[in-house]
Amino acid sequence: MSDTLIGLDPPQHNRLRRLVTPAFRPNVVRALRPRVEAISRELLDAAVPLRDFDFDAYARPLTERVIAELLGIQPGDRERYTRLSMVLERSVGHFLGQDLPEEQLAAEAAFAAYAGYIGGVLESRRENPGDDFISDLLRATAEPDGLTEHELLKMTILLNVAGATTTQTLLATTVLELSRRPEVVELLRGRRELVPNAVDEALRFHGTTHSVSRIGTRDTEIGGCPVHEGDTVLLNLQAADRDPAVFPDAGAFDITRPTGRHLAFAIGAHYCAGAALARTEAAVFLEQWLDRVQAFSCPPGPLDWAPGRLSNIILDSPPVHVEPVGTGGEV
């Protein structure tokens, strides 16, 4: 992904971001919200009556169907698109000490399968453009200095991996933290205006990315550690978001904090283009969850993170037990 938005500096980064930003403008995200609400409602209709279910059965299809709708994937193709995206997402991640030939072959096979499918979608959109992200990207290929075919394909991959997977983790960490804090849940029930704050605090408390890498452009020193021009530096966003100099009582999960100061979506030129969409999906989840679920619990103990991953957080989805609203029971 080094030749995508997340791996390029200006001016190449500016060029790609200019072509992608319109898909995530506030008016576009607001227009998409009713569909996010409808998809979430459908998934909760299926999950909540079960009382015991794997949270991934809700979070994964929600985020992947939202991305599929944004891209304009046809309803009949969405199951295939989701299946290909899952295989691709698992292959794109780079794990320390696990860069083995068989894994490289698996990643190449996943990319080839995904590229073959998206290639057909692109061809169809060229003939019948619509009001969707892929059609917008195709229009951008015709602009001066527009997207190349390779860039267009990579953009759809980035949207899925950076858009769906990270939001799944945000939803999972949110439900986990709230399951441990019934007093926070009750505060949210009584003060629904704090839902956006709760989403931001979940982002600060765990984030969706452990760290980001940057390359030194000159010799310098950070915290007593020499950094030479050309050195790769791994910056721990989670440590920054627990900095007591910035966040009083940084180890507390406090949904009354002022919002917007965390680095979960990075900062500056590389600020996440899809931040508004991720916040919308998490807010819709919380609002509907509070309406439908009277009490809930997740297994105690440490969170189960994927081993060896340096950049993206991959959280194994927790099992959830719920008591639907109106049952009168307690977890």
C-alpha cells in the first residue's frame, strides 16, 4: 500500500487526496446515514433476539456493506465482494517475522482475485456510470493529472482495508469498554447527546491503529533518541492518546471529555479522509444498541489482539450476551 494515500507525501499525496475527498464530504456522509441506520437495524434484528452471538456477526457486515454501498457494488454482488474483501484484508496486513513465501503467494492470489472482480466492475461502470464512488473515480481518470488504472484499483482496496476493518475494531472496542462500565451506559441512556463523545473516547482509549511509520527528512533527536535522515520511525499513537500532559486522568474512560484532541485518525496531511463516516457508523451503532439492548456483557479479561501486528489493530471479535429491552432481565 506504499503507493496509496497512506504511503505518499505531497505533491503525490495531495493529488490523490483531492480526487478522493469529495466522497467523504459531510453532505455525502449525511446522505449515507439513513442507509447505515437501515443496515444496522437489519443486523440487530437478526442478532439481538439470539441473546448470545459473536459481535463480528454485526460489526463486519455493517462496515463492509456500507463500503460496498459507497462503492456502488450491486446487491447481487455484495456477498462475493465481501468474501473477496475478507481474504484480501487478511493478506494485506504485514506481520513481523511472518513474511514467508507461502504468505506472499497467498497475498498475491488474493490481490489477483480481487483485481479481477473489480476490473469487471470498472468496465461495467465505464459503460453505465452511476452516482457512486467508483463512477466518481472513473470520471477522475479523465481529468488532467487524474487517476491511473493502477491507482484506481488501489483506492478501492484502501477504502476497504482502511475503512471497513478499522471501523470494525472501533465498534468492538466500544462494546467491550461499555460492557465493563454499566455506569457509563446509564449515563448515555440519560444523555444521548453524549453519544458522539463516547465514540471519540473509544477512539482515544484504544484507537483503530497502534502506530504509524514516518521517515526522517533530516538528522534530529526525539526524546533523547537520535533520528537520522532516512531512518524509519514508528510513532505509537496509543501512547500519545494516553499522554497525561494532554489528557487529565488519561487512563480513565471518560465520555465527558472534550472531543477531537486524540490522534486516532492521525493529524495533518494524513488525517483520515473517512473519519466522518467511521464516526457516523459508530454513533448509529450506539444509538440503536441503547434502544434495543437493556443490558449486555462480554467475557472479562484482556483483549485478544492479533500477534505481531505493528500498524493496524486487529481485535478478535468478542462474544456478547444481551438482554433485549423489555425482557426485564439483568446480565
